Amino acid sequence: MRRRFPALVAAVIAAMVAVLIGPNTASAATWPVIANGDSGAQVTTVQHLLNHRGYATTADGRFGPATEAKVSAFQSANGLTADGSVGPLTWPKLVATVQSGSTGNAAKAAQTQLNRYGYGLVVDGDFGTASTNAAKDFQSKHGLTADGIVGPNTWNALVGGSGSGGGGTSRAQLAASIDASSRISLLTYHVSGVVDADSTAQANITDTKNGTTAETSNYSDVGEREVWLSTAMLNGMLKLATERGYTFLVTEIAGGDHSSNSNHYKGIAFDADNMSVSNATFVSACRAYGATEALDEGNHVHCAWQ
């Protein structure tokens, strides 16, 4: 009996854990650690959730001293070690259940996470039909009950996953999401006034959506070329609309006439105009999403990714 006792205890504990955490956590990912110096959607998620919990934080995707201080305050108030980093003990207390009809910062956090998997949602804090369907699709693909309710198990799978493998992360899918976005307009002519319908911003996105290369303009310094549009650029462009909520007009991507060594001709740059925010704010956001070249050109903004 003495030899069997530890095994019996282990079995009882395992059964109790299964009851407490539920069946859907068997394949759940590990809660990540998000801390000072990090940036991106994971940080934005933390900031939205802090706002939901009453700890006013700017949701800019940058984990600096201000966010760290808010995390520490939240931890202290919830009986956690106030180390300022969001890890396995902090996440479960920070997340909140989001479902159809939910509004506010927790809904923004869930939408931000779903967009990590390519769902192209507008992060507006209104968890409606599109957000619910995205949650159901994510749950179905990750072995969770597909009820559209973002509870602890779904939060764990969302924040603990790599952000790949969801719906809409390929070049064609990103282009399709951009083309469908009500916040992104695509110019159907060239700002130069020269006619070349096959290389406009709209044509570039349409070709990419259809799984083919985009074209440079026949009147450009490099002539007519076939180029693949960068997924990093497309992802950044989409996030400006879905995560930041900006509206803007894309005037040129691979087309147009630029300097001979322009990143436009490489399919890694786009120009934007008529933004809902200032040029400086748009430039800063492009850099936050990985742009290695973000320039305020006065009458437009130029952003490029490597």
C-alpha cells in the first residue's frame, strides 16, 4: 500500500486539475511572459486589458516604464508579486471573458489577438458577428469548443500561440483583407497622371489577392517588372487599419515613378495620403509595425519594410 500511495495521490490530483481547468486545456499553449522592452500586438493586448481593469494605459504596443508601472500596480492589487511583467500568474487574472455583444477594452484585446492570426478585424471594441465568427474559427482550428466565447482556455491559446496558422496570413489572404477593408482606399490611377492601369495601387493589391505578382509601371525608371509584394509590408498596412483604426488612401505600391533604387520597385513600400491621423503619427505607427523606412514627405507618407 505504501508504494501505491504516491501514484494514487497523483491520480487524484490529476483528476482534480482536469475538473478545475476543463478538457479544452489539454493542448493549451503556455502563457508567455511580456515585459519591459517588448513591443507589438502582445503588448497592445496587455495594455487594452489593463484599461479594462481600470489601469489607464496608452495602447501603443510599446512596453515601457509607464506600462510596467501599471502592471505592477495591478499585480499588487491582486495579490501577485509586483515584478511588472505579465507571465503565467498574471495573465489569468488580467484576461476577461469576451463574447458576442461585448464592448470596450477587453473586446479590443480579443480582436487584437485574433488579428495576430490574420482575421483582419477592426479593433473597435465592438465584439459583433465578424469577431464572434473569427473566434469560432480560431477555436475550431485549435481544438477548443467553437462557441465564439473568448474565455480562459481561448485566451491561453491566443496569447500563447505564435500568431501563425490562423486564417488570413498568406500574401494573397492579406491582400484580400486589405481590398475588403473599409478603412483602406486604393488609388485606381497614378498621382503622376500617366496612364498605366496595370500598376496602380488597386491593381497591385488585386493581382496579389489573385495569387500573382504585382507590376511596376512601364514609365518608371525600371520599366515594367513583375514583383511579389512583401507580406511584412501588407501585414503592416493592414494593422494600421485593424489595430490602430486609421483610415487612409494608398496612392502607390510597386507602381509609379520613383528614384531608380526605390523600395517601391522591390514590392516592399507603399505611399499613403488622406490619413485620419497626422503624418507624424502615421510614420510612428509604421515604425511600430516594423517599417525600416518611414518618411514624412509632406504631401504623403512613405513606409517600407525589408
